[in-house]
Amino acid sequence: MPAAAARPATRYRPDLALALLLEGWPAIDAAISDFSLRAVAAVAYLAWAATLLGYGLWTRLLGRYPVNQVAPFSLLVPLVGLTTGWLAFGEALQPLHFAGAALLMLGLAINLFGGRLLPWRRARR
């Protein structure tokens, strides 16, 4: 085992150093003092349930379909986040959000169906 791997992970924490630099000790102290079972459950959900479900489904799709058919759906991540914020938290959507969503869906449609539509258009001419 290399000597670097034998060192404990807590010896140098760049994330803690960055938090101290950006937030300061009072914010870190407040976050630690408000530590609750609900916070642990939220982190566990994000770390385990959502990640395992998301990557599990993604891996299954990649196993069943070609990458060029599955990968464009990663473009839907911002749209899902926008929709979830609207449905779950009542965030107000502006016209720019709808324009961005429409542009995203248009790009996805062109990416997925563009090759199928081009031969049809050429035959029609």
C-alpha cells in the first residue's frame, strides 16, 4: 500500500477549507448546530435513493439502447429541475423559462428524429 493511501482522509479537507473561506465559521457552526434526523434523511435520500435510481435506470437504458439514442435525454435535466421547482415549490416561471424549454425540446427532437426526417424531405422534393 502506498504511503499516501495510508494517510487518514480527515487530515486535509479542501471542502472544509473552501467552506471556511466562502462562508466563514459562523455559517458552518450554525449548520452543524441545526443538524437533525431530517437532514440526515435528506442526505441519505440524495446519496442513495435518488442516485441509485437515477444511475440504475440510466445504466439499464444504455444496456438496452444505443448511446446515441439515450444520451440526448440528459438534456432534459434542466427541464426536469425547472418543472420540479414549479410543481413542488411554487416557483414562478418567466417567459424566458418557457422559451428555453421550447428551444431545448426542439433541439432534442432534432437530435432524435432529424435523421429520420431528412430522407423523407429529400424524397418529397
